[in-house]
Amino acid sequence: MKNVIDCLEERGFIDQMTSPDLREHLSNPRKAYVGFDPTADSLHLGNLVGIVALEWMRKCGHTPVVVLGGATGRIGDPSGKSSERPLLDEAALESNVRSIGAFFEHLFQDLDPKPVVVNNNDWFREFTLIEFLRDVGKLFRVGPMIAKESVKARLHSEEGMSFTEFTYQILQGYDFSHLHKKHGVSLQMGGSDQWGNITAGIEYNRKSGGETVYGLTFPLLVRSDGKKFGKSEEGAIWLSKDKLSPYQFYQYLIRVPDADVIRLLSMLTFLEMDEIRSIEKQMQKPDYAANSAQKKLAEEVTRFVHGEEGVQAALKVTAGIAPGGQAKLSGEVLQELIKDMPHGEMDMNEIVGAKAVDLFVKTKLAASKSEVVRLIKNGGAYLNNERVTDPTYEISSKDLLEGTYLMLSAGKKKKFLISCVNNYFEK
């Protein structure tokens, strides 16, 4: 089987490795981990790089270990942050840990063997403060801790850094040593902003008498223009279907620019590189079907995160609500698909007699009335898949599909389905 380092290198995963010996170390089955702090009740698209890296480890014969930061999430990682995170209360953290744990349970349900999932609060809660300072803190030196890039940047900022955040690298460093000694984990992986935390753990493990362990970082998921992937105008691109439907997840990926799609196919899918290179060549040809690479990306990533059921739901909604697809658009179809697209309820008296322009703003498909007017003039505003041409158009009961549904579209991708309540019109 191919060495996992060769595989990750070919796909653009490797930013830095702590030792050139790592390739040889991984020529035999090992255990590798990635940590995920529960700062929200769902992971987002940026976290997917670490998850895919763990899956490549599994495919190459190694054991992936997921560490949920039930303890470190109480502190907040300062890496890559310009200001201190708001601290979550214990109930919120525990709820987030349960939600993310359930996500991994679902993601791993068909894998054999399954990756290992642990919570670092299980070992940190055994410490008293004095024990931790005496047994762990004494092996860390302040000079190297201050020299970490994540710390230096914050120390020179206007806000500075709290002692709480400063100790984060000690906690993560202890994680690595604990996992190595108790579970035989010998590799920690993370984003490039985790380099300082990873090396702190390697150094602590050495000082506390552990065997040699290794670190590997991968590039952060950023677009060709330098902005982070995983954010949209509507917010984060969540991996949980309870926070973002498979349809919305699919639609974000299908809008990825041509300049980024090949890199994402390499890093977020399990397609063979020969197939990805073939897609890249096809994109250069005059007869290339526009957006077909993005469709492949969206299908593959949605399938990995949400399963085949999620892919089919996303494709069904996409086909059923495409502008110009009036024959397929009906109340029955929309009722079936409502859970898979952005939607909300409104009282009948909020809708009938309202200007379409106002509804576009109210549903946040546009930021202002003037933006909607421009959208209409440019031919990009749709009501039930029919183009809106009059900026003064008012909604009537006849516009409601089966007297209940109204679908607004800003362009071909942004949709919002309104369900009427207090409906006194005959269907």
C-alpha cells in the first residue's frame, strides 16, 4: 500500500513535518490524531481537511484518533485569533461536545475499523491545579512559549493575551503526551496554525520520558484570493445537517471558483489523482461543460459528509427549484423538499399585498430594496421560478402555490421558501 505521506503530499496536504523520518515511521501501522475544540455545536468546512486527512490515514492502514476538546474548549485556542474567544459556559460546552460526537458517530458508522473518538476532559478532570502546575507545568519553559508565533502576534496586539490563553499550548502539549503513553498515538496532525502547539507537545513528551513522536501540519483551507473557505454571506458552512441542509452545503460547493476547484478536489475528495488531473485538462478545452468540475466536487464532498441520502436530497432540490422548471415546481414538491432548503413561515397578511421587493429583503436574499431593484433590472429576481420584471410588483393570493407556498430566488442559486400560516384561502 502507498505510504500515506506520499499520498498526502501528492494531494497538497503537507505544510510542515517535524521530522523527515516521519515517512519511514509511517511505513508500519501507527495511530494519528487530530483535535477538534467544541467552540460551536457543529464543525465547519475548514475542519474537513483534518477529517479527510484522518480518513487517508485509515485508508493507508493506520488508526485515526479524534480528540474532542471538552477541556481545551474551556480555554480557547489563541492560534490564528486576533482577540480572545468568548468563554462558553459548561452546559453549552457539554452540549457542543455531544453534538460533534454524534456527527462523528454518524460519519464513521459504516467504517471498519472505526476511528477512535476520545474527550480530553476525561483525563484533565482528574488533575487538581497544583498537581498540574507541579507535574506538567514545570517541564515547560516560558521563553519558548513566548516565542511561538501564535503568542508573539497576540502579545504585541492592543488587547494582549490572558494567562488563560497563554496556557493553552500546555494543555494541548499534555494531550499529545497522554495519548502517546496511554493509547500509543505517535502522530499529531493539524492546520498550519497549530505548529506551535504540536511542537510544544513533542518537546513535553521528550522531557517526560516518552518515545519519539511526530507532527504534521496541512495548509489552511483558503481561496485563491486569500480568504478562508467555509464562510458565506449567510454564515459558516456547517457540517451538521441540523445547521445547514445538504442542499445548502451542496450549493456552496457548486459555486466554488474555477481557480480553486482542482485543489479542493485534491484535498476534500477521495478521487484518484489521475481522475482529478483529467478533470483539470478537460477544464482547459473549449468544449468543457461549465461547472462540471464543481458538480463533481459538490457531489463527492456532500456524499462523504451527508451520505448518499444527502446527495440525492441536494440533487432533487436543485432540479426541482431550478428557474425555468415551472413544470416541476408544485406545492407537493416544495412540501417534500422544505427541510432541505432555506425556509420560514409568515402570516398571510404579511405576504398578500406585500411588495416582492420587501419580501426579498425580509428573507435576507438581498441587503436592501435598492439591491433588489438592481437584481430585477438585471433579470436575476424570480418568484416561483418566473422572472420578476416590475420593481413595484405586489404579491397576490394567486401567487401562492396551492395557497400555501411562495418561493423567491435571487439568481439561480440563492433561494428562500415561504410557508404561509393562518391560511384562509381555498387551495
